Amino acid sequence: MQDLRELGFYALAGQPESSRELVAEVQHAESMGLGTAFISERYNKKEAAVLSGAAGAVTERITIATAATNHNTRHPMVTAGYARTMQSLTGGRFVLGLGRGIGLLQQAYGLSSVTTAQLEDFIGLMRRLFRGESILGHDGPAGTYPYLGLDPGLDEHLPMNLVAFGPNTLALAGRCVDEVILHTYFTDETTARCVQTVKVAAERAGRDPADVRVWSCLATIGDHLPEDRRLMKSVGRLATYLQGYGDLLVRTNDWDPAVLDRFRADPLVSSFAGGFDISATTAQLEHVAELIPDDWLAASATGSPADCVEAIRHQVDLGCDAVIMHGATPAELEPIVAEYRATRR
């Protein structure tokens, strides 16, 4: 069975009961021929390095990619050691993925907000370390380090991705990394614009735009799932994004900010503790659904397997190179992947 390198999924979608569910998920995904298992990071049960190692150890073909961890939560040598160990463990199947993170959460942890300059500097450090360089007296946006060195005999290219939202991060990705992961619930117009920003930046940096792979992150919610699960994966997920960084998402998609204001002013929303995709009841989600316009939720793959496959292929029509079927486990994706494979171009 041919692997579908252009399709990926996020491991441990939602709120798993146990981190160990990852083992069966990545093995199932590999048996289905999915190309990449993406690992997000939440510290309660989803520390990226631990999950990456587990995923790499129990698979043989599938790519393991973080999407994303933050460069400022580990010393550069710890991150470099993590990446190098993963490359050795998997025979080169690892992609180190970075992102800015959520500003308010970073501040709560006592960390400074991540800047574009820091990310670019850090990516450069990783590149140099994987070329076997000994870095002396580095003093840059990513920090001041008297010495950094991984292995003087090393001369490898470390595949890296960047979770990108705004134009500065997208342009940085086009200049510096191998893969770009867009955000869920991007409109068609936003997706096409983001792809163009990445590809133009790559060309201006003297790179072949085709060498920078852009992943659409598409909420994939088939109608074979129970209604309460579909509601959690759609309304619950988007509501949580609006809680965390609604202004950015609304501005990026050119949505009406007055709708976001009404959402935030709602008594349930304003008093709700935590994310809606974690602990909301079905009744609460039904209430929140009345606050979110249908066209905001439309940027997703929903309906029958054929409908979902059509939406997945539409992302390629918009310029994306590959698609992450977001928010669903491999078991939940089975009928959709079967339809995709049966009708693959």
C-alpha cells in the first residue's frame, strides 16, 4: 500500500485519558499509510519530547513532527539534543517544529513573548549545530551563550517546520524552514494569501518555493461521528481559539469583530473556566453554537467521506502542498482516508 505523504494527523486529538493512547494511534496511522504524525504540546499529558520518542520507537515509516514546541522553554542544547536523538532513533524521520505560543500563557510562566527575530536566530543556531559547528560567544535575539556544540563530526540537515499565523512569521518560514503549518479555521482567502506569502518570501530568499512545504490544518469532522463529538470538535474547538486569541484569528480572516465582542460578552462565555473543547457540556456547546456564525465554522471538512475528501482536495487547489486532518484520531479518519485513497488523483 502506497503511503499518502500528503496527509497527516495530530496525535492525541482533544483530551485523551492517557498519553499511552499515542502508541496505538501512530501505529494505526502508519498502517493506513498516513505520511506524518504531528505532536502538539500541552504540559498536562503532551510533553513533546516524550511523545516524540514514543512515536518514533513504535513506528518504521511515518514522519514524526512537533507542531509545535516553543524555543524558549528549553535551553538550545536541550532542544538540539532532543532533535538529534530523534533523528538517530527514527533514521531521519523527525521534523522539529516551532511556534510562537500563546502570549498570555508565556507571560504567566514568566517567559518573554517570542519575537520573529528570536525565532530566526534560534533556527540559525539549530542549523549550525547540525552542521557540526562549535558556536562561541553567541549574543543574539535568542540569547547569550558562551559555547554551544553538539558533535563536531555531524553534518546533517535538520528538517524544521514553523506554525505560522501572521505575515511576519509566514515570511520567516519562507526564508528559513522546510515546512509551514497554517492554522485551523482559515478561510479560503486567508489560506491562499498565506501560501502566497510563504512562497514569495522563499523566492526572495533565493530558495525554490517548491522546497517549502505548506500544510493546511483542516478541521476534519465526518458525519459518521456522534453528534456530540462533532459539536465538540467544531464549535468547541473554534470557541476555544476565540477565547485564547480571538482578536488575531478574527483579524487574520477579516471577520466581523463585533461578533467576537458579542461572543465574549455572553454570560456563559465570560464566566467559563478553561477551554470549551476540554470541559463544555453538550448543552453549553449548543448555546455557544448560536454565537458563532455558520460561515466561521465552514472552513472545515464535514459531511460524508466524499464531502470531506472534496474539502481536503480543495486545500491543494488553494495552493497548499499537504493537509493535516485536524482534530480526529486515525480511527475516526478511516472512512475518509479510504475514500481519499479510492479516488486519489
